Amino acid sequence: MAYKTSKPPLNNFGNLHETVRKIRAARSLSLSWPNCRRLGHRQWKQRARKAVFDAFHYDPGPCRLKPRVVKKVATADFIGEKVVYHTAPWFEVPAYFLLPRRGKPPFPAVYLMHEWGGNPLFGKERVIQFGNEPLVLVDHQRIHHSGRGLANEFTKRGYAVLAADAFYFGERSPRGFAGIPRVIDPYKLSVSDAVNLHNAIGNSLFAALRYLAWAGVTWAGIFTWDDIRGIDYLASRPEVDANRIACTGLSVGAWRTNLLAALDDRIKASASIMWMTTGDAQHGYNVQGAVGTFCVLPGLWQQLDVPDFSVMAAPHATMVVSGKDDILFPLKGQADSAKHIAGGFKWAGCPRQFRYFNPKKPHVFDADIQAAVFEWFGKHLKPSG
């Protein structure tokens, strides 16, 4: 895949673009940390978290996980289980829980989140290699992960891993309308059939957003509560050291990392890969191509900016990776975000707990970036083996 490196401003909204930019410029950002210095980090964090949870318009309430094992799995890199657990009374989420072949429990753990881009018939499978990957997955992992299974790489380094299907992906992708069959085995599809179903599911996204809005909830709320319940599941496993849990992901996995690390203190280390910008820079560059349905949070962007989520994660170890050649996000948004987060960690009294990595890379979580993340997690979670 060829990647462009130029980043001219993109007008996605015709003659209404400048009007919306003026609306954006008029917001107060009343809860952004530089406007709340007098509160101190801890009190600000409490208020900011409440604003985010309120903006989700989604709270599944108390929920028993009721986990069950579907099957055992194993490769040369890991042993584990395919499991399902409830994140809400109406959601039963499929996931893989994987353990290292070497070392002794309890292990540090990584909650590993897949990206948005790619065929939506696959979710958790994008970040794991079992050895039977169809061509569409082989190509995806080659382009985005240097041909590796990210989960395999973490287990080889002594981490337990939980990788789940996000809402609208993998086994949770929509079925039974718009030519999408009710029963699909994505491993048995031809490449052309996989592409056709990819397009059909992609064409349903904004209808899905309207359905969720009419139900009174947000996509980000579903994502984040699913992820919080995923940490509940990890913490429930005796093989896991609940005091050494990290999260990471590329693209929408980075967006989810930003949210989860901001809102759940059980995340002791995080690495957000290729989803960081500021609202102002993104509005002047490209909203349509980068800002998905999962970012719609009514009213929140009047109060907080994207990098404020990472400041909420302090004092826990927080790494942000932005690519100089990532065409989705402008260089100014990347630089301004890094400065904003670094200032926030200094304000919180823990400047060394933040690391910014800005390699000349496109929108990938490749071997070089993986190495930086392994080093960061190793420093803060200290896996054995």
C-alpha cells in the first residue's frame, strides 16, 4: 500500500465548512486542564471523568460477567481460551484470553484492541495469528503490523492478553439485512465476497449511528463500557496480576485506549497508537477521513479536547505514538497534543510518566513501534520470562 505524506487542508463540508469552524472556535473548553489549574489534577480528573461518562449517554448498570469458555486454543506462542462474557444484559462479547508458554502466573496483562480500518468481519482475529489466516487477514497484518500477530508478540514477552470483538466487528458485526447473510464464516469467504460484505457493512454505519442515537446512546459509550468490563474479566482471572494491566491499540484501538486509560485506574500503563490530535487542528484539516462515528459525544467537545483524555490517565504510565506520515492527522494537531499532554503530566507532578513517540511512520503499529511499546510496558509492568 502506498501512503501519501503531504497534508494539505481538506474541506469536507463545502460552503458550510467555515461556518462550522467558527462554531468550533467559539467553544469554551471549560474543562480542558489549562483552564482548571486552580483545581489541582485530582479534582480536575474527577470532574472531567464525570463529564465524559455523562456524554456517553450509556450506562449498562451493574452486570454479572457470567463468563464461559467456548474452546481451548494454542499455538507455539501461547495457550488460552476463546471465552464469552457479558458487558451488559444485552451484550455477550466473544474474546480470546491468552497466556504465555513460559513464566509463572500471575502475569502482567495487556488488553489489546483492534483497529477500525480493515474488513469488519474480523475483529479480535486481526491482532492474533493462529496459523490459518485467510488472505484478507494476512494482507491486513502485513500492512499494519509488519506481518505479525500482536497478541503473539506480547505473550512471547510474558504477558497475558485479552483481545475482544468491538461492537460492529467480528462476531458482533451486523447480519441479516442489506444483503448481509445471517450466518457468515469469514474464514471460508472468497476475497471478492469478503470485500462485498465489507462494503455492505461499511454502508450501514451512519444508519447504525442513527439507531444508537434514537436509542439514546453513543458508540463511544458502548465501546468504553465494553472495555471496562473487559478489564473486569482480566482482573477476575487468577493467572493475571490485577495490579499490572496495560492497554494498547492502533487507530480506533488508540481512541479506545485514550478513553479507557482516562477512566479506569486499573490501567497502569497504556500506549495509544495513531489517534491523537486537537479539535482545532483536525477541523482545519480532515474530519471526514479521521473522525468516525465513535467520536460523536454530544456537548463534550465544548468542554474537553482530545489530549485531555491522556492527561486524565496521569499518574499512570502513558505513551502516545503519532506518525509523521500518518495522513489522517495533521502535524500541527500531533505537535499541539504532545505539548498539551506533557504540560498536563508536569502539572500532575509526574512528567516522566508520559512518553511521546513521533516516528516517520504512516498509520501503522509496525515492528518498530511495537518495540517501543514493549520497552515502555516492560519498564512499568516488569514482565517475567
